[in-house]
Amino acid sequence: MTKGSSVEGGSSGVFAPDTPVDAGPSGAQEEQPDIRKLDAALRDRMEVRSLALTGLFVLAVLYTLYFARAFLFPIVLAVMLDFLLSPIIRALKRVRIPEPVGAALVLLVGLGLFAGGIYSLAEPAQAWITRAPVSIHRIESKLRSIRGPVEQVSRTAEQVEAATHGGQTGPDEVVVRGPRLSERLFGTTQNLLTGALETIILLYFLLAVGDLFLQKLIRVLPQLQDKKKAVAIARETEAQISTYLFTAALVNIGVGIVVALAMTALGMPNPMLWGVLAALAEFVPYVGATALLATLTLAGLATFPETGHALLVPASYLAINFIQSNFIAPVILGRRLTLNPVAILVGLVFWWWLWGVGGAFIAVPLLVTFKIFCDHIEALAPIGEFLGS
């Protein structure tokens, strides 16, 4: 019995699982790491890294757009014109005219109309520039009653400043002359001609090849479902962009015609010049209309002796622009392709800063194009919703 008991006791001592001799309180045991906290920390670090990479990518894109504007602007302008003129090329193709021949015909007609318009408007514009000193003198004589108090305040301020400095003359100022206004707006003549030639050549090839790039994209995509989706998105996007550009161009031309008729009725010289300027100003919302309104005000004051008759000139343009922007354009273009005013202003300032006057002219078409792409891509749908009216 003693032996069995010793064996039993021994077996229980030898074969029993190990237990700590002095476990102590439960709180003294070693804490296991929390996997969820580690995962959250790693996820936060990845998000910060992704945000930093996104910021660097955006800065790189802005840097490239700004410093490569001489290269990129002709390409973007040619693509926009390709969207505008592609329906005409397709219509010519339906009547058995090949795409290269149709592209050549469209470009020749467009360049002929552009050259004819420049030639017919060059003489009236030169006449207005020549009469500018006399016109400014007339405007000054009419506004003298308003300028009187302002000049008195300016003279008083100058006298106070002279008394403050005690008649001491300051150091000589060094004036650094920068580029002229025309060079800042349009660049040098060589750059302008080079960009125009690049745009024309690239536009011809874009119109002549037709759907070549779409066919290449379809061949690259591996699955049939992706190919069908790419074709549907490309066709609908191109159709909407070309429809918008073509419709907007027709609306702006209509505004120019109405403004020319209004200037003719008011007796303004060279009404066709003002009509063309009004059509061009509509491509730059808000800014273009404001600049043309100020120009028409000065031209009316310089042309007509009566102030009331002179102010009818900018008032008529203001009424036409108000009707067009609030009633005609929303109905014709549709709410889906209209942009909210904040997006338009931000886009104008952004593209003006990047590419100058040319960027301001294509800012709205670029915004509309980007909105249409966002509407067709699910991940970018929130951005398209923000850009819409």
C-alpha cells in the first residue's frame, strides 16, 4: 500500500502539468500585445504616407503644367478643337468623303474664315487705337466733374506727405522694366506663331485618324466586358463634350450677332467689331463680360456727346448678357452640363495663372470635360457633383 501510494503520489507529481510555484496575483502576469491597436497604428501610418505621396504628385503635376505650358497648351487646344469638329468629319464621312480629305477641307475653310475675319476687323481696330488719345480727352472732359473732388483729395495727400518729409528728397529709385503687357498676355510673336502652327498640324492629324486611339485602347484591354465599357464611355463622353462645345460656340456667336445689331441700332461705329469681341468675351465668363462692359462704356462716352446716349451702349450689352447667361444658356445647354459659379471662378483663376489668356479661354471647356469624365467614373462622381450647378 505504501509502495502503491508512493507510486501514485509520484505519478501525480511527475506526470501532472507544470504549474507555477508562486503565480501571485493575476495582474502581475505579462500583458499580451493588442493586435487591433497595432493594425490601427499601421493603417494610420499608411494613410499619412499615402496623403504625402498624393500631395507630392499634385505638386509635380502643377509644376509640369506651369513650366511645360508652351508644349502642353497647343496639345490641349487641338484636342478641344478635335471634339468640336469631329461631328463635321463624321458627317462628311457619311457622304463618302474620307477622313483625311474631310479634315483638310474643314481646316482650310476654318482658316479662311479666321483670316477673313482678322483682315476685315484689323482696320476698325486700328482706327479705334489711333483715335484713342482724342477719345481719352473727351472722356476726361465728361468725367471732370467726378474727378474734381478726387484730385483735390490727391493734392491734399501730396501736400501732407511733403510736409511730413520736410522737403527732403529720397534716394534715387531704380525702375526695372519688365515685359510689355502684350508680351505677358500673348507672348512674343514667334511663340504665338509656333504654337498656332503646332495646333493646326496636330488638329489635322487628330481629325484625319478618326477613331484610331479608341481602337488601340480596345486592343489593349484584355476582357470583352472592359472593351464594351470603354467604348460606351468614350462614345458618350465624346458626344457630350462635342455637343457642349458646339452648342456653346453657337450661343456665343448668337450673342455676338445680337450685340452687333444693338450697336448698329444705337449708332456705334464698327458694330461688327463689337459683336466679335462680345462673342469672344463669352468664352471667359464674368471676366470677359466685365472687361467688355468697361470697354463699351469708354467707347460710348468717347463717341456720343450726350452721356445718356453713351451709357445706353454698355446698358444694352449688360441686358443681352444677363438674358443669355440666366435664361438662354441654361435651357440650351441643360442643367447637367452647367457649372456652379465658384468652380468657374476658381477654374478661371487657376488656368489664367498657369497658361495666361489662352488658359482663361479654355478654362470652362476643360472644366466641363473634366466634369463629364467624373460623371462616368464612379470613383470621381463626388467631384462631378461638386462641379455641377
